[in-house]
Amino acid sequence: MLSNISSRVLLLGIFIFCSGLMAVGYTMQYALGMEPCPLCMTQRVFIVLTGLIALAAAAHNAAGRGVSIYSGAIALAATAGSYFSIRQLYLQSLPADQAPACGPSVSYILETFPLSKALELMLKGDGNCAEVAWSFLGISIPGWTLVAFIMIICSAIYLARRGFNESRS
């Protein structure tokens, strides 16, 4: 069934999926009042990066080896995002007495610290990241984000293999 759909449409699908993830994130933040922690913000950066790479590939109308290269970049960005989802899930799994102390908000970190220090603090995570503010079917937000990243990685692998096979013919 997927073989009948062009690579461009599948890449646009990845972009739309990432846009939907961002819409959910902003809805949770602004409509539900759930302030994102530093690791949540880092995961958002990789969702946006993944979506932009997919959009660039679709706009470029990549074919053959080009699809494989773009798909590799998509998989790489999604894998990096997965790392931060796993890191947050690890922090959430810690007993309360072993979780790191809560730190300042993301906006305070970005306004107060130099960029290199701000990035270091955001990538490490803190006690805010260990809090489970919402869950669905027993899975917290970073768990669902990890599921989304895995779906994107699988899609990128499919596209890369497809592009590789196209370039061989």
C-alpha cells in the first residue's frame, strides 16, 4: 500500500505529523497551563528539526539517493530527540528522594545564563523533568513523545530503503 504513495507525500506526512505534535504541545502549554520543563523544550526542538528536514526534502522533491540522505537526517534528528525522551523517562522513574532538585524555568534559564550554560542546563534536566504532570494509558508525555520519535524513525528507515532501491534501478 505504501509503495503506491510517493516519497514526497510521505515526507509531507512526517512534516504534518511533527506539526501536529507541536500543536499538542502548545495546547498543553497554553490551554491546559502545563509549563514545559527543559527536557520537554529540548524534545520540541528535535520535533521541529525533524519536521523541517522532512519539509525540505519534500520541497526539494528528493528522489533516489536524495530521499535516502534526507531520511538519514530525519532518523538522526528523531534519534537525538528519542535520547532526551528516554532521559526524561529515566528521571521520572527515579524515587522522589533521588530525583534532581527542581531548577528555574526555561525562560529564566535563557534570559539569565550565557547560551552555552543555558543549553547545558536544559540538556541535563532537573526535578521539573521528573514530575509526571499528565499521562494517558499509564504513559507520560515523554513516553508518548518517544513513541512518536520511534514512528518517525521507522518511517525514515522505510523511506531510506525505498530511496536506496530506487537509486539502484
